[in-house]
Amino acid sequence: MSSLASADVRRHNLALVATRLAEAGPASRSDLADATGLARGSVTALVRQLEGDGLVRETELVAAVGKGRPRTLLELSGDHLAIVTLLIDADHASAVASTLGGLRLARVDRRHGRPMGAPERVLDVAVEAFDALLETLGDRVIAEATVVVWAPVGGEPPVVIADTDLGWGTVDLIAMLRDRSPRLAGLGDAGHLHLVADTAVAAIAEHAAAGRPPELVYLKSDSGIGGAIVVDGAPLDGLHHLAGALGHLPVVPEGAPCECGQRGCLVTVAGPDVLLERAGLSELAREAGLTAALDEFVRRIADGEPRATTAWGAGAAELARTLQIVSLTVDPSLIVVGGYLADLADDLGARLAAIQPGIGGTFLEAPRIIASRLGRDAALVGAERAAVARLLADPAAIARG
């Protein structure tokens, strides 16, 4: 075997061991050998290299079963590293640091006030949050940074295609961030700065949390309405990177104009801004933010407050009808709803079941709807896991970098 091929095999095997620890948590050397199919001697040598590079460490000693020997467990470490996720939604810019093993180190949140059509003002706040986060990290090296936006992303290099919640058209967000931050520019030069859509990473994380069903539809509502369709473990993207953009399905013929340029989009009849206005909570959203206003909206629905329940009833009917259309298109095993909809998953499931049709005299059972298992951190969790996966594809490169 050539030295190049040998190096490729070793890189692959190092990735197997490190990725197993990332996905399954602490394990012994024998556990790793069983899970990866590698020889135990090979695993011992690979672990020795990963320990030397500061990526793996020994942790607790597990008592023996029967007459066996006690086992020492291994876990990811990387105490000198940090993974940073910068989240930009319609209300806040948040910077979060975590370890390779998933431990959250610090989080900084800043409200940007939703200046419509002004991405530069939003990014100024995002960089403030990023700089404040850096002050908490000490000597840790940022190994990977991901920018998550609540909008579709596409192209090469990737750009924000449009963000109707903030009144943006196409925005080269990475270039604008690089102009504002030397640290982010350096990460970009090294190939460690990435831009992703929130729904794509959130859907993959929810898919894993739900046991990886064959097909999954993800629908969430927090600033607007977003979605993703996961098939065979991957989100559908589409020619224009708009697959799963459920908020912009034109469900009302000749309906109200939408910021996207269409008419009658789902977001125009069931989006948070619309429902909060109908419920009399628009002022609260302006003063305290969308999250606080949506929490109050859900509380009022639970209490049976008339304006809130009426607003929800109208919006929920449109959401259920949209899920009916999507269900007959995709035939999913499961629907996961996130954002504030997670608190209303049972009601939404009942509404879908009530309108699910039969075809040719055959009753079609409506797909099960469940609440998000990751809550408001679904996109963050998904982005962190994707960053770890990219890094551990070549563990030795982390040590070299």
C-alpha cells in the first residue's frame, strides 16, 4: 500500500473512532472496536494518537461484569478548542460557544430591534455579540464557526437568498461579516466559516431525535414560518434551494401580497405577525420581542382568551390544510412542529386528522404530529453537530491547525 493510501486509511479510521465518541458518548476501547469493526489493537493505536492531539481523554472507570476486567471509558475532549455558532433571527443575534463534546461554554444574546431592509445594522449587532463571546473563551481556539440565518440559503459561495422577516433580498452575509470582524475573516480564509439555513440544520437534528424515520416533515414558526423535508436522512434542497419553504406555499388564491412577491402565502394568513396582531399582542412583540409575545399568545390560548383562541383557530385551520397538502405530496412517516407550534402540536394534529381525506374509498390515516424534542435550540443543536462532523472528518487536521 502506498504511503498516500495508508494516510487516507488512517485518517478514515481516526474519523471513525472520533465520530463514534461524538455520536454515542463515552465508550471503552473494546466498545469502539465493536462499533467500528476495527481491530482492538488498531483502536488502541488510534486512541493514543487522538489523546496525544488533545482530542480524546480517559474518563471514568466502569466496573467489570462477572470476571472481566474493569473498563476505562474514553470521551471527546478538545479543551483547547471551541465551536462557535452565530444565530441571526428576526429578533436577536446570539453567539454561542461549545466544546467538541457538546458542552455549552457561553452564550451572548443581543436584540437588534428588527430594522427592516437593513442587514448592516443587524450584522453590527451580531458582531457585537460575537466579540463579547470571544472575551469569555480565554485561550481556546475557535475551530469552526457557523452562521445560522432564519432564511433560505443557496449558491456557491452561499448567500442569503431572501429574508422576508427582515425585508432582505439577496445578501452576501459572510462577506459582510468578514468586513466587520478580522477574527471571522480569518476563519473564512481557513475554510472554517459556514452559512446555513436554520430549518435545514434544525430538521436534521429533530430527525435524529425522533429516531431517524424514513421521511419527516419539519414545520416551525417563530419569526415567520419555515420548514424542511427530510428523506433518507438528508433535507431536500431543490433547484433553487427552496424545497420545504412551507411558509411560502400560496394556499389562498389571489390572497394578500407577500414579501416574497407571491400572493396568498401561508405566512400571510398564519404567520406570527398576523396572528399576534389579531390577538392584540403586536405592541408586546415590538416592546419585548417575538419570543415573549408568542409565549403570551400560547398562554392565552391555553386560558381560552377569546381574541387569542379566535386568532389561533383561523391560523391553525390554514396550517392544518397546508400540512394536508404536504402530507399527500410527501406521505411522511412523521411531522415535527417547532417554535411556538410545539406547544400546540396536539391541537394541530387533531385538526389535521379531522380533515384527512380518503382516496378511492380508502381511509388514509393522518401522519403523526409531535412537538419538537429540541425546542428553541433545534437549529443551534443541528449547527453544532454539523460543525463537529466536519471537524472530525479529519481529526489530525485539527491538531495541525
